[in-house]
Amino acid sequence: MKTLMMGLLLTVSQAANAHEVSIKLLGASPLNEVSTTRGTTQDGSSSAGFALEYVRPVYKKLSLGGELSLMPRGEVKAGSLLGPVIDLAVSGETLAFLGLARLDVAELHGMRLYAAGGLGFASVSRKAVATPRPGTVWVATGESSPKTLVDSSSLVPAWAIRGGVDGVLKDRWIVGAELGYLGTGEASHEMTAEARQVLGAQPPIAAASESFVFALKAGFKF
């Protein structure tokens, strides 16, 4: 009976620490470019984001869960894309929800090494604002005010692959770091009425999104 009770207590203790929740501080660097009929430009610049992750062991070293992440893309200047007298600023963000599978690969000096992959969907938004340089105006309107050429979002498939290392402090608190890749399907963005007014008829801007992602994470087990 004593052995049975000890086994039950151990099982309850393990179950109580089966869930993991982590908050991640992300550093994301876009890898892709956005193309227009007049050329290409980098799809935003490196910036910080955050993510919330939940996983639970389901079989030996395999854990399943999900992650919600928000990764803004900083503004990048593409001065010559629309000509020598127009400044163009491109920015955006990716809001992704992924189902995750994590495999614990090894333990080293109390640290856990793991690999993970995710599949889900993302809302990819892009914004492009064009401004005539001082002393110039839009030929079509005679104005010099900025024009928003693109400002929309598109829902597309998303996927991720990453590797990481973490450790558990006092059987509860989790700290670690990850390196990975996040990709999405092609997101299409129609030109605005302002864009058609000053540039004429233009095809949509369409591009897949790719980012190199570094993460620092902190969380707890319960």
C-alpha cells in the first residue's frame, strides 16, 4: 500500500508539471524582398516582437502545443524604386498562430536541447508610403503630400522550424533561447485608390514572407 501511494503521488507530481507556458522576446530579420513593376526592395527591416507558447508532453520526448506570435517589420527606405524624386518607405508585420511539435534531443549539464516545427496560418500586413522629395510634386495631382500606396493584410499559410536550449530552475521556472525560421505563403496586397491616382493602374504587390528569428524565453511549468 505504501509503495502504491508513493507511486500515485509521483504520478500526480509529474502530471502537475506537465504543462509549459513561455513568453518569448523575438528579434526578427526579414530575408525576402517585395517586388513591384519598377523593381524590388527589402520587405522591412529587423525589429523586435513577442510570442506566447504552450506545450505539453504527449509521448516520451515529444511535446505538442501552440504559439501565437507578433513580429513587426521595421520601416525600410527604398528611395529609387519609384524614381529619383520619390521616397518610398515600406513596413509591416506578421501575426502568426502555429500548432507546434517539439522533440527533446538531448540533455547536457542540466540543459535540454530540442528541435521544433510548426504549421498554421498568419496575417501578413504591409504598408508602403511614397513622398515626393522637397521641391517636387505628383505629376497627376500637383500635390506634394505623402500617398499611401499599400495598406492591407492577407491571411496565408505559415510554417516554422527552430532549435533551442532551455533549463528548469527549482523544478518550475524555464529559461532558454532559440534560433529559427518563419515562412508564409504569398500574400497579395491591392494598390490603394491614392496609388492609382498618382501612379495609374498597377498590379497588386505579392510576396511570401521569410524571417530569421532569434528568441529569448522565460516561462513556468504547472
